[in-house]
Amino acid sequence: MSNDRPLRVIVAKAGLDGHDRGAKVIARALRDAGMEVIYTGLFQTPEQIVQTAIQEDVDGIGLSILSGAHMTLFPAVIEQLKAQGAADIVFFGGGTIPADDARELKEAGVREIFTPGAPLSQIIEFVERECGKRRELVG
């Protein structure tokens, strides 16, 4: 993996959640910050998201869930990353996720959870820092 290319990140929507405005705002903010962003579109399965991540050689996956299915879909992505030997990809998410669930998801391997209203600058800084660390390790 070359360190001279921009960070590459997937922004994904999983399950039956049809609300993607927030995901598009995040995708645009990351792109405006100089990253290559792949938006997967709506109704993706965890398997599709991870396969796209591997095929596109991404540094991170951002999963947006507003449907309430976060306790099912986030762990399914973590499981797929491990099964595909790609657990080093930085996996973060956002949506309407209660604090107790966010703690549990972080314990399961989600790197960070951003809730509605999180400053875009905070999300960008997280992705730059964590995906940059991954790039240095995988390098």
C-alpha cells in the first residue's frame, strides 16, 4: 500500500435504513478534507460492505445506521472483517445510537461512534488520525 495516495474510506449504509442524508454529508466532508471516498449507496449487506472495502483497498469504513439495527449490523461487519482477514481496517460508525449501545459496540471492535450533531471536524480528525495510523502499520 502506497503512503503517497490519499486516505481511502468507504461510507456505507446497511440494512433497510433508507435515510442517507447524514452519510452523504460525511462523505462530502471527508472528500473535501482530501480523502478518497467511496459511498456504497443504500441497502448494503455487511458482506457487501466488507467485500467492497477489500476490493477498494480502503483504510477505513464508516457505517451509518439510523434504523435501530446497529446492535445487529455493526457486529456483523466486525465479524466479516475478521473472517476476511481485514480486521485492521478502521471501522467507525454513526447514527442514533444510545450511549450504552455505543460502549458495547466499541468493546466489540467499533473504533468510534458519532451521534447526530457530532462536529464534522471531529469526524475528519478521527479518520485522519486512525486511518493514518493504520496506513503506517500496514504501510
